Amino acid sequence: MTPLQKSILNAVKRRPMTLRELQNNLQVDNSRLRTTVSAMVATGELSMRNGTYVPGFATYENAAAPNTIPCTLVKLAARFGFASRDDGEGDIFIPGRALHGAMPNDKINVKLFDHPRVEGSSEGEVVEVTVPNNRFAGTVCLSEDGRMAVEPDGCRDVKFLLAKQGSEGVHLGDKVGFLITHRGNRHSDHRAAVVEKFGSSDYASECAKAILYGRSVRQEFPPEVLEEARAYDNATIDPAEAAKRLDLRGIPIFTIDSAETKDIDDAISLQKLDDGYELGVHIADVSHYVRPGSALNEEAFERATSIYYADKVIPMLPTQLSNGICSLNEGEDRLAFSCLMRLDENGEIRSYKFVKSVICSRVKGVYKEINALLEPEEGVDLTDLKTKYEAVLDQLPTMDELYRKRLVLRKARGAMDIESNEAKLVMDENGRCIDIVKRDRGTSECMIEEFMLLANQCAANAGRTNKVPFVYRVHEAPDAEKMEKLSATLLACGLNAKFKNPIPTQLELAALLDETRGQPIQIPVHTGILRSMQKARYAPQPLGHYGLVLADYAHFTSPIRRYPDLAIHRILTEMLNGVSASQLQRDFNEFAQQASEKSSKQEVAAVRIERDVEDLYKAEYMHNHLGEVYTGTVAGITPRGVFVELDNTVEGFVPAAQLCKGEPQVIDGVSMLDPLTGKSWMLGSSMKIQVAAADVALGRIDFEYMVE
């Protein structure tokens, strides 16, 4: 901050001043003063209030409360907000009057109240914005006095007036990207300018574009990245490089993915031995092409993951690599990183080795087709499928056999199998959602998941036992407080959930999952257990995986779409080249830490985007079914109302006012009682509803209760 800026701030801290008063007070050149003041307003250091300048949002101070907590504002509504503490110690509730115009993703300092309204809660006031976030997506609307305004996504009933310049051609209901051009000390004082126009908020595809803009998703690759990628246009493998590798092109290796997959990371091979099995998991050797220091690597590190939504993908790597030279396409020679495992007759790992290889996939397998071959339906002609898979057909029964043995071991150790009710969106040629179907996992999906898990387990074991820097996939045990709440909820559902210890064993939780599988109570129980878990993340320490009940686990099998996989490929390659553990520590310690932190952060952001965009498309689909009647399952209960999930995974909200004539009573979060009528609704119970509203822009669906 310059001496003049400091003088201006000190002056307006004493009392609000007009520009003329500042000039008289500071005795500075008028032109220089105007330029400095304008710049300070733009950066939030000053604000205009009733014709005078006051300390801006970025310099707001509370002299009586100097001890503040660094936070990030994560949620904003018209009358409150939530700030997430940077030290990871939870969230702080911010009443509307104490927000002082703070916006989501602002870096802020918060002072806790000595006497919060709810005893024991964290409640406070924003006293400073250290790094403002001025980039948002939203929907064009009208202010209370009829002027053109914009409502930021995720900030219901918060509106900013639009500047006339730049808002030409903008219509009510449009999805737009905008910048906050002026910040006041209240949200109503903020002003915005449109910088991107996406289209009508009636369409999920336009709303999805706005979400990507508002979350600052990198959609286009920088020129230097594209320049490096162009070197791989229609590329084939280097024969000299292939000659250095283990040649596995004579082995019947093949891939199994969904029919629409274009970025194929993994292939498999299996041979039955006299005393067990030899399983090969062959992964695209992306690290051979994406080298440290390259523009491709720097961009992949920043993205850290591909983002998949509806029928689209925002790839981590350009298509020349993701769909081309790195993708294990049928009939094309490819460089691979193979994990070759020996398993005993029971399916237990006896030994493994990692090798750089060259492979050629015999066939692009499709889950649905493999399932048809493994579990043939009576009367269905499979002649064409058997012809397609002729080169690998004899492996399928052996794969199924090994998978069944691995499943026994998985259940014995208590690995949790939580039903997630994933949806598949069916799109028309215009990108509109015309159907939603529940994504079912057949034998082949589960089989491939188990084989990939084995390779991931071996990779982590190699990192840990060789004591080299690594990026592990870790899932820590849940905390006792969350488990206590879960136990109370499950008991209220009528389940025997009295655990022997504060932290239940995985076997105890797995038993509850199996007990409720296929039952009406399955959705709330499985969801409740999932929400009580810690979030899986990446870490440079081998902390184990609680949910899978594994001491060793990492992500090795998807380097095209996940940076952690690419990172450990790079480390494992150096290990194979004979680099010492001490040298690997020097070379990769900092890298493993940075890759873990960045990848964990980007994964959370990507999952949130994928879920939020899916909600948009679900609302678009249900908007075409307004007035239709369905029977769903009560999946969540709050004092405001209940959430009902339909068979197609769509979830909608039924307000408590429709259910209860009196004040609703929520019991243990699992049931709602109307004391006047005696009617009650419980998690897992069925409810007949009518689709009342579907707001695509908000991704929100409202149901109306139908009295049966």
C-alpha cells in the first residue's frame, strides 16, 4: 500500500469524507487523488456511502476484536452465511448483519462472538476480506424496484443491480457470468457487470456452462499445451521404445468399459495356473508422454482430474493423448505400465511385479455385453457376441471365478459395499435430458473394480515397503461423535446398532449395510453410513483405507483422468530404473506432498460440479413431467419438510406445511409426527407425490404430497 493510500484510509477511518474533503485534508493533487481513490474502490479498500468514502470491504476492521480466524465464506443466503475455517476446525455461522457484504469464496477474517445465540455453537462477524472473489455465475432477474439485476448461483434471494454498460442484450431468465465491479459494506450496495452470456436458464446445458464459469473451471487448453499435444496427432508408438520393454502383444489382453468410453486407461489379462492365477492389469503409460516440466504436465497438475457430466467430459489431458496415443484402443499397439500378480487358489496375493510393457488390446469389451456372456438369459442368441469376443472368450469364466473368490475375501474382512444409487442421464440430439435411469452394476463392473483394486493395493505396497515418496489414497476411521449420531439414528430406525466400541468395526457396519440391502430403509441407512464416514483423500503418508479395510491403497489405474495415478507412475518408473530410495526422497518428497494436496482439493471441486450439474439435468427432465404422480421413498427428514427419492434417483422436497396441520415434530431425524392428526412419516416409508415444480436454474424439484 502506498503512502497516499495509507493516508486516505486513515482519514476515512476517522470519519466519512467526500472527495473534496479528502483533497482539503490531505493537500494532494486532485487528479492523482481521483485516480488513487478509484483504484482503492475497485480493490475494495474504499467504499462509497451516501456520497462519502468509508473504509472498504477489504479493509473493514473491528478494533475491539483484533483476534480473528482466517476463513473462506462457503455459503451465502439472504440472511446468513457460513465460513469454513482454514485450520479445518469446522464452520462458523455468520448472521446477515455481520456478513458486511462478504461473498462465497472470499478469503476472510472472522471474529467469534463471545455470546452466540445457540450455546456451544460457533458464530461470528466478518471483520476483513483478505482476498475477494468477484467472479460469479447467476440468473438475470429484477430487483425489488424493477431494475435489471442478477442473482448469483447458490445465493438465493441475494441480488445485485447490473451496470447498464455490458448488460445490453441480456434478458430476464438468462444464465450469465458476471463480475462484481463495485463492493459496498452490504450486499445491496454491490454492483455487477455481465461478461458472459450463456442462454436461457430453462435449459440445463446453459446452466451447466454457467456453473463451470462460476467455478473457474479450465475448459480450454492453453496454446503451449495444445502445441505440445499436436506432436501426438495420429501418433503411433516408438519401435525403439517398444524394444526396451516387456512385449506382451502375444497375450490376449482386452479392455472392459462402458460403450461410450473413449479414454481407455486399463486392460486386463488372466491365466489359470495349477496353483492359482496370474492376473495382469495393464495401464496406459501416460508418464512416458507427460514429462516433468512440460506444459502438458503443468496443466494436468492444475486440473488434477477429468470432470464428467451428462454426455460431456472436461479432460485432464488433450484428446491427442486421452483418446489417442495413451488410450488402449482395440487393435493398436500401446505403451503400458503392467502390474503382474500371482494369486493363490483362494485369490490371495502371493507376489507381484511392475513392468514397463507394450501391449495390443484384442477387443474393446463392453460391460453390458460381458454381463450377457457371463450370465446368459434363456432364449437369447449370443452367437454374434461370442464371435466378437472369440480371442478372449475362454478368459471370462476364469475371471468370474477369481472375482467370486475375491468377493468372499472382501466380505470376510468387512469391506463396505454402500449402494449409491447412481443415475444415468439419457440425452437427445439437442443435449436435453429425456430420461433418467438408475445405473445398475453387473458382474463385469464389479469384477473390473476388484481387479483394479488389486493393482492399486500392490502399487501402494510397493511405495510403502520401499519407503519412497508416494501419493496414497487414504480413508481414515470415522470420529466417535459422528458414530454416536449415526448409532442414535439407526436405533430410531429400529435397527440393532449398539456398537461394542465408540468406533464400530467395518464388519459391524458391513452387516448393517447387508441387513438393509433391498429393504425400504436401504436408502436412508446406506446414505447415513456414507455421510458419517470421513472423506477419502490423497496423502503422502500410508494411512490405510478404512472403508476397504486395506493397509495399502493408492490410485494407479487411471492416469489419463487422475493426476495422482500419473504421479505414482512417475515414482514407480524411477524405482524400476534403479534410483535409490534416498535419491527418490530428494527428488519426490515435495512433489508427493503438493500432488496430494492439489489432487484432493480438485477432486472435491469436481465431484461437487458433477453433482450440481446432474441436479440441473434432473430438474430439466422433471420439468417435462409436472403434474405427474409417483410413489417414492422418504430419504431425508428436516423440520422444514421431507425429501422423497423416486426409483429413477430423482429427489424432491415436500414442505412440512403440506404434511402437518400442527407444528411438525421431528424425532431423532428419522421421523416426522403431526401432533394434531397423529400421522407420521419415517425414513424408508413410501409416499405418493405429485411433481409440483422443477427449477432448472436452481437444480431444485418440489413435490406435492398426495393423500392416499
